[in-house]
Amino acid sequence: MAYLGYEWENQVSILASRITLYLQKEIKLSFLSSTTVKAIGDYDKEPEEYTIQGFCLSRYNIPKEVAEEMVADLKCIYVNKRYNYETAFAVCAYPSVMQAWYDMMWEGTVATKLIHDVGGIDALCNLSEKEHKALEDKLKAETERCLV
């Protein structure tokens, strides 16, 4: 995340202070694996690769609305709305990068469901052209329905 310099570390530090004050307890932030997504940033003309670094609040949870308030003025920290187990955050350069990650995760969820529905990878590979087209249409409809 060299493109963010030390700014992301400063913002994580500010967030940690805010959470500590809110909970009135010592906290621990656990950093998750980073990932890379292709997205169009604020100044890009074509999609570029950006890194997202996830982290979560261990041992305690705070309401998502409170977490959203805490990061409202932090330009590179976002609440991970897809993570339901703990209060989770992500560090990335632009909102479009966070949205690209959500889109990628959703597409993976839909693909996994469809593979399960057809009976696995082997069954997917042995579909007829007609069955493949029907599955493609179903995937497209499912994705468009949920991304709107």
C-alpha cells in the first residue's frame, strides 16, 4: 500500500483511539490477509491493481453505525459491511476499490452457489452448450438482481 504512504497507519491509529474511547477498554486490532483487486481509482483511466488490507476488532463488537461514524472522516478506512462475525474494516485508496472488492466477493459467492447447484466442477465442465447458456443466463440474472 505504498501509494497511501504512512497515511493509512496514521488513520488506523486514530481509529484505534476512537474505539478505545468508545469502549472504555483496551482493544486489539487483528490484521487479516491483504488482497488485490482491479479498480478504477480517482485518477485512473483504466483499471489498475490496488491492495486492500483488512483488519478487525478482536474480542469486542461495536454497532456498524457507530463504526461508520468513526471512519467518516478517515479517507482510506472503510467498514467492511460484508463481514458479519466481528467489526471489520478495510484500508484502501478509494471507495471504488472497496466497491470492486465487494463486487468480486459477490461474484465468487454466486459462482460457488452455481457450482454447487449443478453438482460440482466436474458437472459444470460437462454441461452441454444449451445447459451452459441457461446457466450463464441464470448467473447474469442473479448478479444483476443483487447488484442493483
